[in-house]
Amino acid sequence: MTYLDLLDQARLIRDGEIGAADLLDATIARIEAVNPVLNAVVLPLYDQARAALANGEASSGPFAGVPFLIKDLYCHVRGTPTTGASRLLAGAVVDHDSELMARYRRAGLLTVGKTNLCEFGTLGTTEPVLFGPTRNPWDPSRSSGGSSGGAAAAVAGGMVPAAHGGDGAGSIRIPASCCGLFGLKPTRGRITMGPDLGDSLGGIVNEHVVTMTVRDSAALLDATHGPMAGDPYSAAPPAESFLSQVGREPGRLRIAVTDQSLLGTDVDPDCVAAVRDTARLCAELGHDVEIAAPAFDAEQYQSAYRRFWSMTATRSLWSIGRATNRSPVALAEEVEPFNRYLFERGSRILAADYVTDLGWFHGFSRILGRFLERYDVWLTPTLGSPPPKLGHFDAGLHGGEAVMDRFMQFLAFTTFANMAGLPAMSIPLSWNAEGLPVGSQFTGRAGDEATLFRLAGQLERARPWRDRRPPIHAA
């Protein structure tokens, strides 16, 4: 089962070639084989999965009986804690499913566990104090990325072929790049965050998955997209299924390529080489490829973004404080150093600053929108460097300001799509001399995941990655 994707596994169950219980047992065995090394799954839900099979909960839907993993943030699984990898929430058992979780259940997916992340999802790595670090299957001394690093390590390590993630600054695309997977962040509002949230901090967070194959990502988006009543915004429904796009030729696309940071930060030569190689491949496939970049005030972007990002931990601590009748200032003493740094910064920001910065980012969205009127997609490196060593983002060791600088360098390309609400994907087309994956990112027009899926399918056929296996793998 190791080399099969989610759709393959569903087909085998549907055709009677394997029993769902046997597949579940095989999946648990794979998790138990490599999780002690990778530390990707932090809450096994094996008994719950077996019970769901026994009572017929996972007997229908396109993925009936197929095992799946949920990130321990935003997407609530009833009867389990949603900790956000924070000691403050370690015992916070939730009594209901999020709507997204309900849709996963209706699709027939069988949740076998919850995956690791950084505390509150505020860093591009997965090294929380609560659960300990998740290790990269390609090199266990390196980060698996974040914040959906547990999900990506689980998929790359052969535990499951797809896993849920969330993306507020690149948190699906970052670990996809670090672990050699496909990761797509959908358009703002494509998947509801209800009923508990309308959005998360100005609409920057989007939930979806990291996958081994492009088609699994498309099929899962088909099963989960759409608003629920009361959502503050939503993406226009697709004309056809996302899965139907994967096998289609994309036509001759106009592709803008940027291989240097627009924020003035350093870009590792491996990332530059990877995106240039991807650009050549696109040209060989018949696309019109042109060096181009949107023009905006990079200094203003950096300044506004650093203020804006400070509100992530600040909002989390105020929310916990209200729910527990505790002082956010006192709670801040119990969180990790980087989130304490963000809270200290965020506590000095006025509401007027936040509203003004949000308005500036809306203007920035118009700049990207006009840029993508001239191009179908925008190609950049996914990240500013290959996966760094564990400890690279340790604010206790390096200080909060230094880690924020490293954050901006590492995430020099991913945050734009979050702030503008655009769909973007990381594709694993390159590996460096050290054998580490280096992703290439394509950003598309608002609502146009279809073009991204068509292009991704073409690139996957031209340069398949499905059978590449890291040194640490359940096989």
C-alpha cells in the first residue's frame, strides 16, 4: 500500500481488492514503524478509527475507508483536544467537529491521528516544546517545515498519502517544499473555517492538504470546497470538478518568473537554480516564459507584515484569556519565546495600526491582481532556502528579532498569496546536491485553481516525483 495514493487506496477498497480494516491495520503499522523517528503524529486515534469502521461511519463517499491525518490546529475533531501545540491548550477537548472535519467524514475518510505543528502555527518549522520536533524524512537533522510539518513528514515518510494542513503564511507550501510533496493553498474562502471561525486574522489562513500526487489534492478539494452559512466571504464555485482538470493540457500559458527576493532578502543558490530549471521545463512544454515581477513598496510590505504577523500570537493569547478568564499578559509567560516576542510587539500595536495595515494589504492585493491580468501564473521559488537545520528558528537561542528576520528570509515568496487571498502551489521538481527537496511555487489568479491543477498535472507527467522516497520511509 505504501506506493498508492489516496485515490488508489479508495479504488482498491471499492473493488474489494483490500478490506478497509486491513488497510487501516497496514497504515497503523506504517505509522508505528517511522513515527518514533519522525515524530509527525502526536495524537494517535486508532481506537476511534476502528470504531468508526465498525459502526459504518466511513462506508460511503469517494474515499470510503481510507486513512487520513488531521493537523492539530483549526480543524476540530470532536472528542479530542485541539492544542495548537501549546501547553496552554493541552487539555482543551472540543465537543464538536469543524465543518471541514464533517466534510472529511462525509467523504469517507478515516481519521487515524493528529499531526504536529509549531505553537499556534506562527513559524515555518515544527519544533514545539509540547510535542518536540518533527524531523524531515530526507534528513532527520533538518526541519520538515511548518506549520504543517507533521502532516508533510507523515506523507513523505509513507504513513499516509495525504494529510490535512493549514496555510497562513505558507504553512502548506513550506513543508511541501521541505519534504518533496505537492501542496496547494486554495483561494481565500474556498474552504470554510466554520462554524468556529469566519476567518483567521484578515482572511490570511486557508486549509487544505499536503499530498503525494496532484490528483489527490484536486479530489480532496472537490470533496471539501464551499462556504457555510454566515461565512464572511467565499470563492466562486468551479465550473467543473478540480479532479477533471488534472489530466487536461493547460494550453499555452503566459508565465512570469521571479528568481530573486522582492523583499531584498537573500535567496539560496539552490532555490534560484530550482526555479530556473522549472522555468526551462515550462518553456520546453510550450509555455511563454518571461522574467517579470510585480512592483510594490518592499520596505512598506516588510514593515506592515511584521506588525501584522505580531497579531497572530497576540490574538491567540487574548482568545485563550477570554475563554479561561486569565490575563493574556500572564499567559504570555507560559508560551514559547517566539510567541512571547510576538505578543510583546503585538500588545503595542493600536487597533488603528491594524486597520490601516489591513487596508494597505488590500491595496497590495490589487497590485498582484493587475500583475496577473498580464500573466496566467507567477513562478517563484517556494522558499528562500532548502530545509534548515533544526534550531534555526529557536528564539530562545537567537532572540525574537533575529528569528523574525530569518522568518522573512525563509518565507520571502509564500506570504504574498496569503495577504492577497490568491491560490498558490509548491511543486517538488528539484533536489539539491545534498539530496534535499527544493520546491517551485506557482501563484494563480483568484478563484483559478483549475489552471494551477492543469499545469501541475502536466509538470507531474513531465517529471514524475511519486516514486522518490526519502531515507526514512515506511517502505
